[in-house]
Amino acid sequence: QRLLSFAAWLGNTFDIRTLSIASRVSHEDLAEPLAEAVHHGILGPEAREVNLGLERPGDSGSASESPRSFRFLHDRVQAVAGNLVPESGRPDRHAASGRAMLQGWSEEELQARAVHVLRHLGQALGRLNEEESLQVVELGLFAAGRASASMDYATSVRLLEQGLEALPGRPEHARDLLRDLHSQLGVSLSFTG
């Protein structure tokens, strides 16, 4: 249940690497619980890649392939698994999920799912270190620019305001970021009325 809860917070689909980082469980120790979840119809493989040791003993099928990424087969199961975290533990879970994404995903993956990542990190701003806070600002600037380009100015404003909140004590090296945040925020606000 604990691993499924972590997986649910990562999204409808998740990869082993990110789940391992978020849950602090090794790839090897993830094999059996993930195989059980697949066996019981909770998870399904998202992609087939090289063998990562996820076959269950006695399973038939190719020994050279196993899933590297998984998906929840039912939205309600994902919701129930995510709700296993008590309200008091949610900020820490947001921080763990966001950190796992920052550490485990490539720059392209982060940019493609920036709003998802920022949703987690925005709920954990007080738990982030300075480097992580700066990553929130930079990713927020990127996502806000993309939202503005698609004329979603309300999302742009929300992301830029989160970026302002995330700036760690206004350090000297963040002066350019602060300027960029204010500049983009002014433009977005002018379109939201």
C-alpha cells in the first residue's frame, strides 16, 4: 500500500526510477510489490524495455523483458491509493514526489510535465532547499511562458506568483530571475483584467 501510495502521487503513469527515489526503496525491492500489483490488476505496464528483474517466479513470458514504466489501470484505484496519505503528511509527500521528479527526470521530461511537477513543489515550498527553490522558479518561468503563449494567462499568473514565493531570501544570484518573474507577471496580469 505504501508504494502504491507513492506511485499514485507521481501520476497516472510512473517509472521505476522516480518511484525508487520518491519512496527511498531500491529497484530490487520494488520488483515484488510491483509484480503483485500487476498480477492483481491494479497496475499495468506502460512500456516494455530491458529486464529490470520484475518477473514474478513462475510467471511465463519473456525473461528478457519487464516493464520499466507502469500505469494505474483505474483512476479510482489511483485516487484511493493517493488518499492513504493523512492530511498532516501531505506536504512531505508533495516534497518527496517533487524531488523525485527533479532528480529522476530529464530536462525534457520536466518541461513536458512542468505544471504537474510544480503542483507538487508548490505545496512544499517551505520544505525545499535553496537549489530546489531556484529550480521551482526556473521551471515556473518556463511553464508560465508556455501558458502565456497558449493564452492561458490565469495559469501563467499562478505559476509566476508561485515563483515569487519560492525565491529563497532574494539571493543576489536570483536578481535576474526576480526581474524575469516581475516582467512576465506584468504582461500576464495585463491580459487577465
